[in-house]
Amino acid sequence: MEDFTEYLDVASSRLGAGVLYANDEFFAEKENLIKPEPAVFLEHEYTARGKWMDGWESRRRREPGYDFALVRLATPSVLRGVVVDTAFFRGNYPEHCSLDATWVDGYPGPEALLADDVEWTPVLPKSALAGDSPNRFSIADPRAFNVVRLNIFPDGGVARLRVHGEPVVRFGRLPVGAGLVDLAAALHGARAIACSDSFFGPRNNLIMPGNARNMGEGWETRRRRGPGHDWMVIRLAAHGIVRRVEIDTSFFKGNAPARGTLEGTFVADGADPDDGAAWWPILDAALQPHTLHGFIDEVADSPIATHARFSIFPDGGCARLRLHGEIDEAERLRQGTRVLDVMPEGRARRDLLACCGSARWAEAMLASRPFRTFEALSSRASDVWRGLSADDWLEAFRAHPRIGEQREGQDAHARWSRSEQARASTAAPEVREELARVNAEYEAKHGFVFLICAAGKSAEEMLAAAKQRLGSSREGELGVAAEQQRQITELRLRRLLLS
């Protein structure tokens, strides 16, 4: 079984995670929970409140209840396991702990997270703790979260909280095209899955965010006494084409490799390369000690890769490796579908309702997860829509403003509606007046708003279509409007996944 601690600690302050709130931190500050370094014990160190402890410690509880702390993760992630480390807490550790998680948009403060309407999911049930120990708990929940709540029963101290997970990234919100994405970044979801040796420094150090602060924060192999060379295989965060490579040997002054090479391969269906994988060259370059190397012209044109193999000759250490590359639209759609697949139910429901306002459609789509590919998602969306009743269709129609009108608000549905109708809202006054008149006549006749997939259409084109469809029967027009809604839904799903 895979060791969950091989996954990134997305609760580390080094990566940008933060402790937002603790209901009590009388003896020791909540921020200590997510320090990246191991806890220490200073035997004779005291503060005005008691013994100094390198962790989070609440006062002795004299009333019913329990203590808790809220931690914002560095990035939304599918959680694989947690370590609740009670190092040096021997007579003052909690008897039990549990962990809840949620996904919230933006950067809410403690008040928002403490509100009653936050959808918390239990991911670790109440579990016994041992003192002065790294208590390890696997997590099997397939959903992704970006905030966790550590509950301790009834009170006490925890030195460190390690939350190991697999990042889930919306690549549409990262630079693409001229602004390249680091395909090897751990925070983007890349992982070092194999290496020849990691005696002095763990392999995943190589792809951590930020600059290494010393030699110990890089990847370093032992001294090679025989033939051969050392290497590492990285599963890229997304399928992409490497365009720029950075190899940082900072702090490796007497132990840097003399040369480095980079190769790529493509493995379908989410698998990892085996011994028969075909690797192609991307870079072959001499390396210098204690140097940040940047390579652009030296990087070969190559196909889309899913994995990279970094080789150093003959051995030594590197602080960081960055593989900046391009991601095409098909890959961004695939990654966006994965995000939708792993979102908590309430969060995913809001996104789906922004694409189509039918509650039954949204529930059926939720029940169909995971989709895994955009093609499967799009096909299922159409099949579900066509199988709904007329009442469900009318519910979706009611979510749309009339053509030419502006929907207020900053939710996704409102923003997309304004964008889709941008050409109608900027049309000449007489055209907008005629649109309003025809809209009203259409609605009076058919009993629902005139619906058209407005993307790319001028106000004049929409006006002509509305006049033409005025002559249709209600039954016939209901089918036409339903097809327009289906097209709108497909466009919005694509927009959602690419955002």
C-alpha cells in the first residue's frame, strides 16, 4: 500500500497554508501547528502562562465540549491522510481527535467559516491519540477540500498537523500560452514517483515551491562509487509541452552534478511509465555548482508529455527543478472535469446550477460523477436534459433574463449571462426597444422567456429570430427553446471547466 506521507503536506506554512482560528490557544499558539520543521522541546523554557511548548495547546477544559482549530490548506486537495503529531505532549495531549473538511471560495475569514451554513464533511472519525507520537490516519474520501477543522477531545496540545493530499488545480486560472505553467510544481499536483537514490534529501524536495533555504531542502544522492548515474521520474501536474527549464543547484557547492538531462514520455489513462516506455530528449546541459540555470533555446521541441525523467551525472544534489510548459485546451478541459468530479456536493451543485437552472438536471449530474472526461460530461449533460419533463425545462428557462436585460449580481450565472448578451446590451436604442417589445409579446403568447444561445450573435440577429419564432406553436417553441438551453448549457460547462 502506498505511504500517504509521500503526498504533499498541503497544511504546511511553507507552502502558504494558514491557521485561521482556534477557539483556545492559552498555553501555545495555533500557528505552531503547521510549522514545516519538527517540533522541539526546551526543558527549562517557560512563559508567563506556563511551560513553553512547540505546538498548539489549549487550557484545561472545565466545562463540556471540545477544542478545535481551522486550517486553510495551501491549495484544494484530495486528502490521503493526516499525521496528528503529539511530540513532547506527554501528560497534556488530547485523548481523541477528529477532522472535518470543506471547500470554500475565495479567502473567507474565521467568521464566515464559523457560520452555520458552512458544509463540513467528516473525513476522520473520532479517533484515539497517543502522547508524544506521530499519530497517522489514512483518509479515503474522494472529494477535494481547501479548509480543515481539527477537533481535539476534550482539550490539550498537538505539536504538528500534517495534511497529506493530492492538489486539485484549476489550470484555467494559471498562466497559459505566453505565460507558461510549471508542469513540475508540487503545488500544481506534480509528484516525484521514483528515483535511483535519495539518501541525503527526499525526492519531492526538488519540486517544492519557493527557493531552497539550504542544502537540506533539496534532493541529494549518496556518492556513486560504481558506473551509472542517478535519476528521478516526475508525474507532471498536467499533460503539456516543456518550453523552459530551470535547474537550481543553489547551496550545492562541492556536490553538484556535472551534467543534467531531461526526457519526456506520454502514458495514457493516468498510468505511470514502465520499462518499455519510449522517452524523447528535451534537454542535455552542463551544470555548475551553486547556480540557477535557465534554459530556453537549448530546450528541444517535443510532443506533449505526461512524465519527465531528470537525470544527473554522475550523482550529487539539486535544489529545485522547474519545467515551464504549455497546456492546450483539451488538457484544461480534462483538468477542469477532474475538479468538478472531486468538489464537495454543495459546491458542485452551485456550479452546475449556474450552467443550467433545472434542479433535477443538477441532481442527476451530481449522481453521475465522476465523469473523468469532458466528452463524457457533455454527453451526459445532453442526455439528462433531453430526458427531463417540460416543467423541468421551464424551471431552467426562468433562470435567464430576457434578451437585452442585464442580470444583477456577481455569481457565475449572472456574469455569464451579461457576457453572453453583451452585444444585445450595446445595440442601438431602437433595436433594444424593439427587442423588449418582441420579448414581451413572445412571453405573453408562449408563457416563458424567449431563449436563444446568444453567444456570438448580434442584437439584430436575435431580434430577427424572436420575430420568426413568434409564429410557432407553444409546443413547437418549447422544443426549440429546450434545444437552445441545451446549447447554452454545453457552452457554460466548457466555460466553467476552462475558468
